[in-house]
Amino acid sequence: MNLTAKQRFLPAPPVALAPLAGITDLPFRQLVASFGAGWVVSEMVASQDMVQAKPSVRDRAELGFDQGATAVQLAGRDPYWMAEAARMVAGNGAAVIDINMGCPAKKVTGGLSGSALLRTPDHALRLIEAVVEAVDVPVTLKTRLGWDDDSLNAADVARRAEAAGIALVTIHGRTRCQFYKGRADWSAIRAVRDAVTIPVIANGDITTPADARTAMSLSGADGVMIGRGAQGRPWVLAQISAALYGTPAPVVPQGQAFCDMVSNHYEAMLTFYGADLGNRVARKHLGWYMDTAGTPAPLRSAILTATDPARVLSLLPDALTPTVTEVAA
């Protein structure tokens, strides 16, 4: 297999939606993509569970293989299962496969995957090589600065990953031991940028066009990835793309248009998950939308405790009609 054909991957615009467990499901990815995004990344999927078709994974891992500009993120410890999962998702039409080496959650690192792989770079390299060799689509890598402040090895990991055929690397500007505390160190990402020739994407605490400009200036990165900044604001990636790359600026929904967008997202989640589970899973999104809209506390509580979807839909117009106010970039 000729790896040079897939060694560089940089969609235009290079503004991506980060994978967020329990959040970046298919309905949310489709909504973000509808405003405009260079690419979106699925929720993290456990490779062995995917191959063995455990129901818990099948239930949430409808990965949108037929969706354009979508990467499927795989996590795992075993090169065999990672390669098999990669073959499976590529065979089903996934355009890009992303390897998770950044998740800091204890249930992930306790299984020696996610950011725990930063502590065993030789093993991580074998995993990367197995995935790259298994598929013909681009393989990307998402990781952190290191396990802790005493082991900032992202640049070395990225250099070795590039040699193994990784097409792009995304760096969250924190160590694993920081989790999401403090501020992302965008300037520390520059060491990775200096170590490789493949595209580098900066991630962490980027919520506005101004943040994106600063992150790229400090890091030298080729693009940005947005995670929590898109919660309640699915248009923000398109705003950043417009500000940095001159793409069409999104029309930010306000008033009734905002209510319609949220209602449609809610109904899409009911369809995707089923009414009962969909209503529960949607609550986090509804909460973020109500944060954006400035919904009064009593109405917010009524929506987030309602068990009947029809009741939720009837309350949304009153909860979401305040005008959405965006802070100038």
C-alpha cells in the first residue's frame, strides 16, 4: 500500500468539531455540519466492542458513514482490535479514521487506552502502525501534550506517528493529569508543529474567532478543533471559518428561527434514540440552548424535568424566543 497518497489530510476550512462522548452523536454532528464545518468527528468508539457488536456500542455508534466530512474515532489498547475496527468502519464508508490518544477519563485510561498511551509510546506506535496498514483512508491522531508536566512527549509521539503514516495530528493543549482544569496552553503545541510536516490542529478552550486566531498564532497550527465551545452554539464553527478563512458567514438563528432549530434537533434525537432515551439524552443540549437564550430558571426546570416529549416541545417557544446575542469577535 502506498502511504504517501494519504499522508496529508487537511479539509477546507480546517475547522473541526471535536469528538465528545455523549454529545457529538449523529444528530448533533449533522446540525453542526449544516452551518458549515471542515469536518466533524464521531463520539469515541471502543474498537473491540465495535468489532464484537456489543449492543451498548451499536445503540450509539450509528456513525454516519454516508455523511460527508466525517471522521470515526476509535479507541483501544490492542493493535489487533484497532485494526479490525478500522477495517470495519472503512469498509462501511468512513472517509477518515481518528485514533484516540487523548481521552483523560479514568475508565478509559484505566484500560490503558486514550491518553494512557502517552505513557507507552512504543506500544502506541504499534497500534498506530496497525491501523494505518489496515486501511486505505487517511488516519489521524488526537492526543494531548503529555501525561503530566514531567512527561511532555507529544512532539516525539507526533514525529513517530508521522513516520508511521498518520496524516494529521490534533493536540489538546493540556496534559492528561490536567483533565479540563486551568487553561489550554496553545503555545506548547508549537513544539509539535515544529516536529512534523503533516498538518497540526490546535484544540482546547477555543470558543470564538478571536480565540482561534490567538491559538493559531501561538501554536503555529494549521487549523483548530472546537469541542465544548459548540455546546448550545452549533453555528460557532462556521463563524470561526468565516472569520479566519473567508467562508460564508452563518446566519445565527434568533427568535423563532432559534426555537425551530432547537425543536428540530430535539425531534431528531427522539428519532435517533427513541422517545424515552432521546428525551433524557437531549436534556444536556436543551440546557445549553437555554443558557444561550437566557431562559428563566422556572421554565428551564420545567423543561429539563418533563418526561413527555410533547410537553417539552410545547414549552420550548416560551423558553427560547429571547434574542440570541453573540459576543463580537
